[in-house]
Amino acid sequence: MLKSKKPLIAGNWKMNKNLEEISKFVDVFLKSGVENNKKDVLICPSYLHIEFLIKKLKPYGVKIGAQNCHFREKGPFTGEVSAPMFKEIGVDYVMVGHSECRTLRNESNENINLKLLNVLKNTMHVVLCVGETLEERKNFRALDIILNQIMIGLNNVKNFDEVFIAYEPVWAIGSGKLPDLEDIKNIMKNIRDFVRKKYGIRAADEIGILYGGSVDSCNSSKILSIKNVDGLLVGSASLNIKEFIKIIKS
């Protein structure tokens, strides 16, 4: 990633926190002073709380993101939200391809690619989530799975400066299990090398690569010290304000 870019610490809240809990989170967060840290901070709450956090935190430089979007800009898709709708209210980032969405919604790599392109078309940053299951890892297919998800997910992308790839081993999400640091280093290097080989040196320099999966304040510094790691995608630990602040400061 370009040296001029700050590392990105992203918190994925999933389907958690009500307004009262979020208000308390915001109060402690702003008193901590971490919004002035040498990292970009991104919070992805539930759709219902996006505008509230935009109002409370965006003036302090905190980025607010959406956890998913539809691959079409409008249409008869009950319960869905499109990229232009998120752009209209001030969303900065949209995640696509999270393993829970791939599993629970049967999202294909091709649909995820359409979502990603739609996010970029609407001038927001996008976080493409990739990762292998435990079975795929045991069968020595992890790298093939990850690179295939990236290859299809980034199809037709021209501007890589607004793209982050988040490597999250599916088996590590919420499990408390973390891959060996050498494994993370190897995967990250292979991701960067793949982007360089397929899209060129500039793309490899511009794109950001995050690690996610059982990130906490005890391991965040070690992970961030790994070459080619440009930030973290934090799940459950981002719900605990004290823990999240420690990770941002790590």
C-alpha cells in the first residue's frame, strides 16, 4: 500500500448494539482522543444506525461503512439497500463478500463483483472479504480459494486506490483461533504478488490488505507488524470500546 496512506482499523459490528449502547460507545470513543491517531478508523454498524454514527463521528474524521449492499442500483428487491442509497447519506465504505453473507445468502463471487463495481461507481471505498473454510485449509486449498475469490471479485476494476482486500479465514471468525503469524505473512504476500502480477505494480501499491478473524488487543500489534498488512478488520472486539481503543492504539 502507498506509504502516504494510513493503516485502516475497521470495526464490523454485525447485528449488534442499540442506540443507547452506541451513544455510550461514542462518548467514550471521543474522550479517548483516538480519532486523532495515526490510523484511519472505520465503523460498520447495522443499517439503522449508520446515519446516527455519521452525525456523531464523521465530523471527527471517523469513517462510517455499510456491511453489505445490493448489486443493483434500484429495483424490486425487498429488504435490500443499494450503493447509491448509502452514498446519498454519506457512507464512506461498503463491505462485500463477508463469509457470513456468502454462506447465509449464498452470494456468488460474480454477484460480489457486481456489488464491488457498484460501490466504486458511486465513489465509495470497498472492502472485499475473502477467506477459506477449515475444510479447505485442511485440504491445502486455502490459497487457491482466496486467489479465486480475488480474481473474480476484482474483475473489471480500474481504480485500486479505493479497494481493500480483507483476508478473514472463515474458521477464525469469532472462534478465538488465529492462524500462525507465518501463515498470515505468507497469505498476505501471495495476495500482493497476485495483484501485482495480474493488475500491475501500481495496483499492488495502491490496494490495501487487511487481516480479520479473532483480532484483539493482545494480537493486533503483532499482526500489524507483518509485511503487507495494511490494517485490521475487527469483529467482536470492536464492540467493546476499551478493547477497540487498545487495538487502534496498538
